[in-house]
Amino acid sequence: MMVINLLGLVLIALIVWWFWLYKPNKTIVQDNEVLIEVKDGVYSPSSIQVSASQPVTLKFMRKDQSPCAETMLIPSLEISEQLKLNEITQITLLNLSPGEHEFHCQMQMYRGVLKVV
């Protein structure tokens, strides 16, 4: 009985860390393009910093077969893209204003942020 309680507490701690405490490393885009892997329930990198008023190309490589990984949305930019399995899907963004744009799957399980500075 004690083992089950301990396992439950560990599971709760992992869930809290994953959804609220985990802070991904930030990737700063230098050459105006970045490859984002969609794999194992995450976008990698999931925090991307780009320069304002410069075009940037986001290249999504979907390696996860989950149906949730199939659609990528950037609501603030009105972008919805279907990501094909084991293929790169390119999204070129022009003239971005400074600010943050979240991107995610349709269920918001895969999440990331595009920071424009």
C-alpha cells in the first residue's frame, strides 16, 4: 500500500513539472530558419527567438505518429498547417512584429512559443 501511494506522489510531481514547471531551452535563430522536430509529445526546440521585420522559415519535421501531432496551429497569426509524417513542412513568416506567438497542436498537448524581438 505504501508503494502505491509513493508511486502516485511521484506521478503527480512529474505531471506538475511537465505542465507547469518545465522551461525549455531557448533557441535564437541566426540564419532565418530553424528545424523543429515533432517527436515524443514535444516540439524541439519549443522556445524560438527571432528578429522582428526579418523573414523566418520554420521547418517542422514530424516524427511522431500520434494524430495530435498532425496539425500545428499559430492562432495569433491565423496559421493552421497539416504536418506530414517523416516530411518537412515549411512555414515562412514575413514582417513579424515584436511579441510572442504560441504554437501548438489542436489539443494543445504539443506546445511552443515564437518570441519576436
